[in-house]
Amino acid sequence: MLLKNLKRKKEDKEEKIESNSGNVDINNNGICSVKEVSLLSDKSNTSQENNALIKKKITPVLQQVTKNNIDDLRKVYVSTFPLSYNSDFYNDILNEYPKALSRVATYHNIVVGGICCRLEKKTLKDIRQDMPTVSSDLSFSQQINNLKLLNTYTCYIMAISVLDLYQDSSIGSRLMSYIINYCENDKSISSINLHVHVKNEKAIRFYKKFGFYQKEYIRNYYFDNPNIIPPDVYYFQKDLNY
């Protein structure tokens, strides 16, 4: 009887192991326990949840571009643009262009995006392009307004970008809103301009949302970069109340 009971216990134990074998992950490194499989699954779900959280609107901290964070800004641009900027570009941001017109966006002390602009003097050609072509005769008030515009600047957005993981989280909107608000409060700035690739539909929708419109179609703008096809861009503008 004792031997019979021992045999029955042994069979029950083997049956229990067999029933659990479907939950055990066997790989080249050996056996992964049921507990470890569960932990791996939890980690995967947590990663997906974190990505979903990032895609929600978050509030970044906007900071001035300095020598302490410009390398991080460079990494953002390198990882998101099909072209690369030389060292002069970054040196000019630090030393030549107005410091208020460039900002990095940080989230948990990590640089996740940035916008860099410069001021360009308005030319007579720019002003003529902005005028309606209905009549060649300008009223006195229009002539006076043209003279005023000659003493103004356009804020040219050289680069704006956000890391892929943090896109669609309102960070780009925060960066653009900062520049627009700054320019609207500076009476010497009469417009904001930028170039955008003709196939970058997401960016085009983004700019139009902020009141930019197509002012010009420029062919072969990126003629020296074979990675950008086609090499054509739109020249966008946003008029400011002046």
C-alpha cells in the first residue's frame, strides 16, 4: 500500500509539471520560469503605457540656448532632420542671433526639442511681394505703410524640431507659440517666415494651424542634398499686425 501511494504521488507531480509546461519559456539560455515570463510581459506593457503617456499633452520647460545645452539641441536636430548643420550654425545661435529667438524644450531635464530663429531686414522686394496686385497705383496710406515696413524685420525660423518619441505631445506648439508671442510684442518684426519641404504634409498642416500661408514655391532649394527628394520647398509666411 505504501509503495502504491508513493507511485500515485509521483504520477500526480509529473502531471502537474506537464500542465504548467505551456507557461514556461524555453530558449537557448535555458528555462525562463513562469514568474519571469509574467515580469517580462509587465515590462512590455509598462513600456507601451509610457509611450501612450508621452503622446498626451505635456508641459515642457522652455530654456535659452546656451553652451551647456547646445550639444543636446544638436543631437535633436541630427536625429530628426535629413540634413546636418555645420558648426557655424550653432556658433551663430550662441553668438550672433538674438538670444530670445532660440529656445530648447526640456522634459524632466532632457532636451526633447528646439526652435532657432534669426532676424532678417525687410527689403523693398519683400514688401512688393506682400502687396496685392489688383492695382499698380498705391494710396497715400499704403505708401506710408510701405515706408514703415522698410524699417521692420522678418523673424526667420531656421529650424524647429521635436524628438520622435515626444511628437504629438504639444511641445512643438509650445515652441511655436513662444516665438509668435515674442514677435507680436516686438513692433520691429512684421512677419515670421520659414521654408518647408513640399512633401512634409504633417509640418505643413502644423504651420497652417498657426496662420502661415504659402508665399512662394521654390524649386531645387536642396539641389546639393541628394537625400532630399524632390529638392523643392514652400516659403511660408505669417503676417503680424503692424
